[in-house]
Amino acid sequence: MLSEFDLIARYFTRPPRRQDVSVGIGDDCALLIPDHEAQLAISSDMLVEGRHFFPGAEPHALGHKCLAVNLSDLAAMGAEPVAFTLALALPEANQEWLARFSSGLLELADRHGCELIGGDTTKGPLNICITIFGKVPPGQALKRDAARAGDDIWISGNLGDARLALAGYRSELDLDESTLANAAGRMHRPTPRVELGMALRGIARAAIDVSDGLSGDIAHILKKSAVGARLQIDALPAGPMLAAQDQSIRRRFMLAGGDDYELCFTAPASMRDAVLHAAAASGTAVTRVGVIEDKPGLRLVDRDGAILDLETDSFDHFTSP
Amino acid sequence: MLSEFDLIARYFTRPPRRQDVSVGIGDDCALLIPDHEAQLAISSDMLVEGRHFFPGAEPHALGHKCLAVNLSDLAAMGAEPVAFTLALALPEANQEWLARFSSGLLELADRHGCELIGGDTTKGPLNICITIFGKVPPGQALKRDAARAGDDIWISGNLGDARLALAGYRSELDLDESTLANAAGRMHRPTPRVELGMALRGIARAAIDVSDGLSGDIAHILKKSAVGARLQIDALPAGPMLAAQDQSIRRRFMLAGGDDYELCFTAPASMRDAVLHAAAASGTAVTRVGVIEDKPGLRLVDRDGAILDLETDSFDHFTSP
């Protein structure tokens, strides 16, 4: 049988790739050599089978997604990925599963120069906990408390496709095969907007990544910054699949879908050209969708400026079904 | 019902305590200001209900233990605790459980000046993943690959009490009430040897914390350092409870018990006085138990110098029962 140490050696241990990793996997701790010109950004996400992903999820995509959601947190701070730890509870040491999971994980890690430096493996109900480390020059992190009245609100990429896939899986909507496959790709292999986040340093003010649904996530910026927002609901970016759906579905999935891993950020109106330039330089579309206001709360308006009243609860792990 | 955000705010969010924590709980990432004179030591441990602790474990002790096992990894590198993240999967948001768990966790954190800076909470089978950060001056970390032939081998505190408690719980041994209660205290509330680890910088060479059982854990030092060891089995430190047991149980529990969270370290013979001084200064007993040798492998000898052949498998999460 594959031991815990064989498992780590076979699927997760590679020669060190980064010069700032002094000790990697295989000691009591990893050792990082800090960058004197940067602060260290740290985030941790735990993914549970049956909660964040379907039982029996394809392991290559799962490895990708577990790291992607953490990279997305770095992106939302404007931080550059450095390294991560992986703690993994597995019902059994299935070698095919491990080979595919580690490939999906490490391929995305290599794309961002982010090194696996340690972690833990144990037997238990499938649970994947990644803690990620990035670096950002002092004072340049994109924090949730930095939005100011008058700021534009921007969204990267498009919203709602992961929720569309979920609607297909749940048979809430009757999707054709290629629509479901494409939407499922957005759900299972999200693209963290790391390059955009870094390009927005010194340009954007506040940022958050959209993981639980836009309306709930933007509320964190509004609360921390003590401001409100007006969102042009018909300006929200839908991809071609969601654009083909009814207006009410389109709006609901973009506002409260979740699992998008796009960036929602604010920037002064004087920075519009700079935002568009940063987006182009990082190969990421961005859309201006509203404005930060002094008055607290989130106001949704249609193209005629009428204020809408929509049910837009975002996902909460303890109060959502 | 308590939401995920209320839960974090109520039980885990406090005013920042450390000046090197620039952003704590409540943003996409925490931000640490690095110490220019130090390397960053990072370790991650995942504890699963029914595997690392009993179902229904007392939550205050559980909070203590989850952080203690991570602090023990810092101790084994000689690192000073700085901060940690907590990712928590809970079957339900039980407020009494949360209050006691967070008290046990944060009391130990405060004792070591180690700040909770972020994490994640989700619904799922009970699983606790902590990633801890410490600092250590460059070149002074106690690494597993640093043992040299001729080094003394030392053990902090004493070994085998957690295994004794397990034997009581499993009715392998008939323990009286106070013995079981005392041994259980060692199992449920281990003392991480943080001060000793820091005091051994520049004195000890290699170190590891004893979590899976001494014979298995010391093997990691021997392998990484390409050396062997001779252990005086009757020199191993037993506490008074274990000392009252039969020789064969005493030996087995000290060599292959696990859950000890003592330090096993090596130091040149010329450093004996310095080791004893460091131990006294940190209020921790240490015992010299053997010597590092060129010849690979672990040799156990009794007080007459005869080599013993004992079954000493340590715990492995995938091959152990």
C-alpha cells in the first residue's frame, strides 16, 4: 500500500523552482526568504466534497480549481503568487486519482510560478485546504476598505456561467449539450485573474474576487469602505451562453450566481484609460458596471435608471440550503 | 441562524495584536510585513474527526491541540511564532462549541504571541486545518538534514503518555482513574516546546517533533542526514505514569506511541552544557538518549549494550489501521 510519505514523494515533491524557497517539502516547516520590498499576502481556502464540488469530481479539474480559487484571492489583492501549502484528507490513497489531481494542481501552479512548499496528508472525508502566499509592494494592495464615492465599479470577464452550469446539472434549465459543456468548463476550471490584479496596482482602489455572488461580495467592499453603490444591471457582463437566456435568469445568475472568480474592483473615473490599458496588457476584458456613492446600500438600476428590487442573496455556507 | 460572516466576527475576529500584521481577518488576503532579518517558517496540519481526535472531543482542548501541533512544527525548526490561518469545516454552526473551541485556540495563541490572521469556514465533516507562520534568523533553522556522526541525540520532556491514554481508552490496559486522567491531559493538551526550540538555535543541529512515534520520526532525520543512530532504549524519558508500567509496554509506547509533541534533536557532544543551559532557560527537561553514527539505520540497545530487535512501526495515515 502507498504510505503517506511515498504519496507525498511521488505526486507532490519536485526539485525547488524558486530561489526564495530555502526549504520546501520534507522538513517540519518550509522556509521562505522574504522579499524586502514587499508585504506577504496570505489566504486560505478549504474545499469540501459535496459542498464545493460534486462527489466523484474529475480530479484533474479539481486540482486546478482548488488552486485557482486561492490564486483568485491573491489577484483580488494585486499580489504576485509565490508559493502554497496543500493539506489533503483522502478516503483512500488512489494512485490514479492522485496522479490526475496533482497534475491539474501543479500545471496551474507552474503557469503562475507558484511553488508547492509543504502541507499535510491524512485519511478522512475528501477535503482540500490550500494556503497561498503572494507578494505585493507596501501600500499597493487592493483592499476592501479603499473604495471612495465617485469611483467607477468594474468587473473582469463575465459573470454567471458557473451558475448556468449548476442550473443545467440540477435540471432547472434545459441546456443543450455544448452549452452545458462550456458552462461546466467555467465552473470546473475557473481562470484566476492574477495578471489583471497585478496590473491594477496603483490604478484600482478596492477589489474583491466574486466567489459567493456579486451582490454579496460587493457588499463586503461597501461595508468595509462605508459607502454605497449603484449598479447598472444591464451593463453586467454576460458571456454568450448566458446572454441567450431570459432576462430574469440572466440578471439573477450574474448578481447571485457565485463561483465566478472574476474581479470586482473600483477605480477613480480619472483612471478609466489606465484601467483599460491594464486590462488589455493582461489579456482580460473589463466592463464598467456602476459607481460608488456616499449613500450606504446597493442600488440596482435598469437601463432607464429605474431602481429594481431583486432577490439577490449570495451564498452563505451556514444559512444557505 | 448564525451566518458564516457572523461566526467569524463573533468567535475569531479581534483587534490586531501584532505590528507586523498589516491586514488581518476580513479581506481577500491577510498582509504580513516581513522581518528583514528572518526567514519565514511555514507549516500546515490538518486534523480530522475520528482520525486525530475522538468524535465529540471537548472543544476547548481541541482548539488547544490544533494549534499546539502546529506550534510544535515551528519549535522543531527553532522558529518564533508569528501568526496562523484557520480553515474550519463544521457540520453545523453550534455556538457553544464555537465559543469553547475558539477560547482554547486563542488562549494558546496569546501565550505565544501568535495572531489569527485569516482563514475559511465551511459546512462539512469536522476538519480543522491550521497553517502557521514563524520566523527564524537565516541559517539558524534546525533542519532534518543537519545531523552529523558523533552528535548526541536528545529528547525533551517525556514520551509515551498520549499512547498510554489511548491504551486506557481502548481498554488495552486497566488504568486507574487518575492515571488515565493525567495521561489523557498529555494527549488532549500537548505542550509545544516553542521556547526550547528557539533556545536551541546555534546549539542543536537537526531537530524534529515527535508526532508519529520516535522511531519513525527519528528515521526522517537519519534519512535526510544520511546517517544512522544508536538509541539507549532504557535512557528514553518516561513520565511517572508510564514508568509504573511493564518494561515492554514502556519501551513500545515511548518508541512508537505518537502524539508526544516533544522535540528530538541532535547536538555536538561539545554542546552538552549549552543544551542543558538552553533547556533550563526554557523550563523544559531534556534527556540524552543516544548518538548519531555513520552506519545507516536505527539501533536500539539496552543498558548492557545488547542490540534489541523491536517492532517499532510508527503511525502512517494510509498504511496504519
